[in-house]
Amino acid sequence: ALLKAQGFILAVATSKFYASAEALLKAAGLWDYFYLVIGADQVTHPKPHPEMGELVMNRLGVLAEHAVMVGDTTHDILMAKGAKMRSIAVTYGVHNTEKLESAEPTWIVDSFDGVLNHALTMAEDSKNGKR
């Protein structure tokens, strides 16, 4: 809610099929926070290929320099890297820190507060003309 309130455009790029992602997000009460959801069945090349990230940015009209992928697998981080966007790897999901480091994310965090801190700093830097 905080990110959306701060003007972030939130999207989901998932390895799940669209219908499954929609059902999970609605069941969790999160559906309304996202402007766009892209499932693996909506692309020719799923993650770690960059197509999904590129599709999200294209549909939302967002440049890679203003985008960040938050993910818990190397596939997420490699997709972001291929799409030329920054990435925040979260250690509280599927892959452990060592495995995530192998994909060379921009940042690694251990909590959602870490995600918020990096996202808000990135937004502030963007406002100030920094990348």
C-alpha cells in the first residue's frame, strides 16, 4: 500500500500462469495494488529470459532505468539483468543468499523493509536526477 501511495506503478511478472496468479493475488487481498500482472502463459520466453520484464516495462511505458525487479529466485534476478533493470533479491523466499548472489542482483535484502528502503531511495534519486 505504501509503494502505491508513493506513486509507484506495481506489476507482477510471474512464472505462474495468469489465472493462477490472479487467483492467488485476489485470495491474498493484493490484486488491487497491481496495475499489471503478466503470467508465463503470456510470453514466448519465460524467466530468466528478459521478455517478461521488457513486456511489463513496454505496457507501462516505464524505462529500465526507472524499474526494479523484486524477486526471490535467480530467474527473477537474471530476467531483470537481461531487461537492463535493477534488482532487489529477497532472502526470505525460494533461494538462499549464496544462490541469489550468484545472479549478481543490484541489492540483497533480508526483509520487506529493506525492499521499501531501496525502492524509496531509488525514487528519491530519480527525482534528483540520479540513477
